[in-house]
Amino acid sequence: MTTLPGQWALTMTTPIGRIQAEATFAASEYAITGTASGKGETVELRDIRTEPAEGGGERVTWSQSITKPMRLNLDFDVVIEADEMRGHSRAGRLPRSAVIGRRRPKAE
């Protein structure tokens, strides 16, 4: 069972500065789905995959396309441990950008 589902506050440190986003993941018996919101747009996440990470935790990868602040296809590779995720994203040939995330508390 994946530990991924929920809402995550993400910060990406990119060559153009820090970008804040919100990612939401849901799991069913058949698939994991998700969306990301930030910079005035919400996009679907594609090819979400999870597997045990070397050294513990859960490795999660996904892809998404954005149009703001510019049109990019992004690939993410992060590791979740408890309520934190750390890893990177990459847009084509651009350098990797650090990604950190924190799970948002569930609404009561």
C-alpha cells in the first residue's frame, strides 16, 4: 500500500527562483491519480509510479506539463519518508531542480 495519497505542499528550487505548488494524490485499487496546482493553473499528473526506495521510504515518479510561467514538460523523482518528500524535477535538458514537499494535515 502506498503512503502517497493526500495533499502535498511542494517547493521547487529552479534556475528562475523558488516555485510553490500543491499536489494532490489519490489511490484506488487500480491506479494512482493526481493533480498539481500553482501559478494559476491546475494540471493532471501522468505516469505516477511508486516503489520501495533504496535505504527506506517510497520512491515516487510522475510527469506533468505546465504552461506557466512557461510551457514545460516536467519529470519528478522523489522519495517519501513519513510526511516529507525530497528529490528533484527535470524539464528536458535543463538542470535538475530540487523538490521538497510536506504533507498537509487532513481536514477535520
